[in-house]
Amino acid sequence: MKILRVIISILMLPLLAVLMYHFVQLFFVFASKTSTQFAPFWIGIIAYFLFQIIFFKPMSSYVFGHELTHAITGLLSGAQIKKFKVSQNKGSISLTKDNVLITLSPYFLPLYSIIIIIIYLSLAWFIDTKPFYPYYLFLSGMALSFHYALTFYAIKVGQEDMKVYGKFFSLVFVCFVNTIIVIFVLALIFPYSINIKDFFIDVFYNAIYVYKYIFVGVYQCFGSLKMK
């Protein structure tokens, strides 16, 4: 299984490269075209980074969200929670079943961002949320910044979760799913500025082109070796 996961990871790399290329392209286009109305979102992103650099890493909040994400994805996968424990810098959870999504979900699911979006969109059914829109953008920016800054830190210092299915596979998988998730999160926050359909159509056709190019190159390489 380990060898199979390595092969899958290698095969995913071209698709991941295409996905990340289009994401970076989309992000910069979006950033360059955003109006002052969206300024609280960018302020929120910067504000969290400055907070972490100047003050401290809110690890207790991260650890709680980390274990809660395991719990939620576990429940959605049909597992039962046997133990849930969180301390200031450490947490653990025991479930009746496990899979790759449960194990790696805290590294690609920005839980606090999703909670903020659900609360805001739910409130919009009952009250006029326009006066709260700048605060929503600010908190969304902070939550995304929080997730990615501390996820990077957690992976950097070492996590047992990343060893369960192999570090290489886990990193490729986390990067791949993270990119997809953040696209959907941004589309929920900015529904009129992010076009998910066009994004994935571009990714699909460019990925086909890249894989075709690689296949032809490998085929020609083996063909030339046989001739020798």
C-alpha cells in the first residue's frame, strides 16, 4: 500500500502543479481587482500574521479546532467518538474508525472559516447582515490566515498524522485538497468575484494537456531506448 500511495502521489504532482498555478493566477487577479469594499478581508489576513509574529501562537485554539475537525469528519464518516481530550498545547481523539480524510482533515479544512461563513449566511435568512459585512470579511481573513499559518507551523514541527499514510503522500494530498477547499471558501465569501466553474474548466483542460505532454515524452523516451 505504501508503494501504491507513492505512485499515486507522483501521478498527482502534475495535476497539483496545474491546480496551484491556476490558483495563484486566480488569487493575484482577484487581489488586483478587489475594491475597497473588500479591504477588511485583507486587513484581517495581515492582522492575524502580525498578531502571531508580535505576540504568540494561539495554540490552544488551534489544537481544539484540530481535534474538533477530526471529530466532525469522523462522525460524517460514520465513526463514533471514544475519547476527546484537549489541553493547552496538546490534544487527542479516539474514534472507532479511521481513513485518510479523518486523519488529514485538520490540515486542509479551515474549520473556523467554515463556521464563520455558516453563521453569517444563516443569519442572512433572518436579518439584514449588510451592516456586519465588513466584520464578516475581517473575521474571514483572520480565520484563513490563522488556519494556514498554524497548519504550516504544525507540519513544520512534525505531526504524527502526517506519518500515518506516509509524509510524501500526505503532503501532496494536503496541498491538493487545501487548494480546492480554499477556492470554494473564497467563492463563498466573494460569490460574485470568484468563478469556480471557469477555474476548474481551465484546470481540467490544462491538466489533460500536461499529462498528454508527459505521456508522449515518456513514450518517445522509451521508444528511443528500444531502438538503441
